[in-house]
Amino acid sequence: MKSLIENRFGLLVLVLVALAALYGVAFATRPKAVAAPVPGASKVPVASVTTVCPDPGEAVVGVVTPPGGQDRGAATLAAGGKTLATLDTPGNLWNEKVPAKSPPLVVTATGGMAAGLETAQTREETEGAHRGLAGVRCTEPVASTWLVGPGPSAADVTLYLTNADLSPAIVEIMVYSGEGPVVADSGGAFALKPGQSRTIKVKDLASSPLVMAVEVRTGSGRVTAAARAIMNGGRGVDWLPVSAAPATRVVVPGIPGGGGKRELLVASVTETDTLVEVKALTPDGTYALKGRELIEVPAGSVATLDLSTGIGGQPSALVLTSDTPIVAGVIATGTGERSDVAFTAGATPIDLGSMVADNRTGGKRSSRLLLTAPDAAGKVSVQVVPSKGEAPPPFEVNITGSRTREVKLPKMGDPFSVVVLPLPGSGPVYGGRVMDESVKGGLALTAQPLAPARLWALVPPITESVATVLP
């Protein structure tokens, strides 16, 4: 019996030794583990867009979705609960004058009408305080909006806020001036109910600034924010375009050529003074402004720089570089006995393409694109989308690296939209659209930086995890 037990234990030891040997061989010869690729965000077509035109009364509003969409969809235009139109065909430009005293126009698009939807409002006056061209790209609700331009001491500036969402929003308004941050007695905080719109005079928040930068920020919810400036002394009117978010490198495109004053505004939005390097990009090339290559901006304030002689009346863009985040814009004043004003601001490259919904040419009216390639050479396709008739074939535009190119848009009898798409191999392209008209007493003008088209949305990856359902 003892011998049998010993044999059984001996057999067990031999089995364990054999298994260990096999495991050792398998461990030594196993293939190296390859880390599974981390899934990235997926790019999907935009399926829903809401934009708000802040004050469309007696203005011409253009609404269009780029041609080529295959999916069905619809865009609804409503003001004060009243539907003005319903659109269902991409590539068809809706361009109509909205009745006086209309509330903000809310454009809601779904499906195939949402991808790339663009809206804009343009108002022209030949007399009175509103004399001039005033145009603005109608914006979508966001959590933060930056605006740069003249302050209440230089203009009558009005903020237009709209909560187009279904939930309440809390809005905080911060004003930066040449003297530093300004906080109103109210603290600059306001509540907006779902669907509510509100106008606010900036002088009620900050009465003294000659120049300013404004951030409209939501603690909860999302709102659209726009600002119109009526210059003192009848010196013109226009809307302040939305500026790109604060960054250490800012490109300000779409500065019109011609005579008149050009003034750069730079705001430091941190608690640190900063030194900003300024370079101009013109059709002739890139150069530092002689004697004005650097501008010092105190912490939390706005500094100015006169560019009138520096860019020599050429269409141009500016590249600003600093150690801390900044926002920037340019005030362009026209010529004539009764001048008009236009504004442009820091922008982002149009990597996904861009679209301007409302343009006019013919007679005494002119519209042109100012395209800038601050780094490598750029190449884009330009497609005109008329409100009536067949669209002309698109044409290609090459932009030399580190230069700005002016592209005059063709003469059309009716308002039209224009689509700008980067072509393969193109470097980053920034741009602006300038529209002007010769009127009694001088030139009326307006400018609009090109914004990336609302074509795609990035959706984060979805993974299986119990964390999804845990509180």
C-alpha cells in the first residue's frame, strides 16, 4: 500500500513538472501584446441647427443650405411664434425683407437642410442715425461669445441676447476696457427664460470705454449674442462679428482696402500683461509694421494701434502672436463726407469650407472675398449660389503663402450666396467678405469674417462601461 501511494505522488509530481515546462515554453514564445487602438471621435453630418438673426426688422435676411445634400429635411423660419417660411431644398437661397419691428428670427433646420445651413441679415439705410450698411452672420446658441469693438463713449452699442433653447439660461456679461475689467452694479448677470430675448445697452454696464471687448458667458443653458454699434456723430453703423476664442495666435482676416482709418483692438483676458507681435499680410507679402511691430496690452484691458498708414490702404489680414491668450478686432472707417464703418475680428481657418448667405453686386454695389494663407499656400473653390436661375460653374482661387488675395465676386442682378471650399493640398485659409455701395455722401460698407461651415459634428466614442449607469 505504501508503495502505491508513493507512486501516485510521484506521478503527480511528474504531471506538475510537465505542465510547468509547457507553460514556460508558451510564456517564452507568446506574441507580444498589441495595444488596442483608442477609438477617436467620429465625424457625422450635422443633423440639427438653430440660428438667430438678432434684429431682422426692415433687414433683408438670407437663408441657404449648400447644394448637394441628398437627405430630406426642413428649415423653419419663425419670428415671435409666427412662421415666415419653410424650406426643404438645399441650394435654394431664401432672400426676403422682414417686416419692421419684427422680433428675433429663429431658423431651425433638421436633416439634409441642417448640414451647412447659413443665415445672415443685412440692412441698408441712406439717411438718419442708421445710415450705412449693417450686416451680421446669424449665430447659433453657444456657451461663450466674444465681441470686440468701440465702447459706449464712441458709439451707441446694444447687446441682443436670445435664449432659443427649451431650458432657462443664466448669462454673465464681462466688459474689458482700456482701463481694465468693468463690473456693473448688477454684476452683469441676467436670467433668460426659454425662448426669451433681451436687449441691453452696454453703457448701462460700462459707461466710459472708448474701446471694449465683451464676453457673454452662460453659467447654465446656451444663448445667442450679437452687438450693434451706431457710431457717434453719424460715422456709420454695423454689427460686431463674433471673435474667435482667446488664443496665443490670432488671425484677423477681411480688412478692406481703400482709404479711411484702420484701428486694431487687442484685449488681454488674463491677469498678466502681455506683449503682442503684429504682422500684416497683404497682396505684396508679410511684413512687420515698421515701428509698430509690438503692442503692449495690460492685464485685463484693451489696447489700440492705428494701422491706417501701416497697411497702405491694401486689403489685408493681421497675424497676432502673444504669450498669453488674447482676442482682437479691427475697426475700418470708410471715406466720404459721411463715412460708414465696418468691423472684423479674429477668426478660425475654414478647413471644412465656409458660406456667406447674403451678397450683392451690380450697379454701385460690390462684394469681394479677402482670402489669406498665413502659412503654406492655399487653394479654394468658389461657388456662387443665386437666388434665381442656374448657378454659374465654380472657379478655383490660389493664394500664395503668407499673403492675402482679393477676389471680386461676379455681377449678379439679385442677392446671392457664395460657398468657399478648400481643395486638396491647401494650407490653412482664413477669409472675410466685404460688401460696399456708393451712396450719397460716401461709401457704405460692411464686413463679415468667414466662419467654418456647420457641416460636421464630432461625436465621442461609445464604450461599454458600468460607469455609464452608475450615479
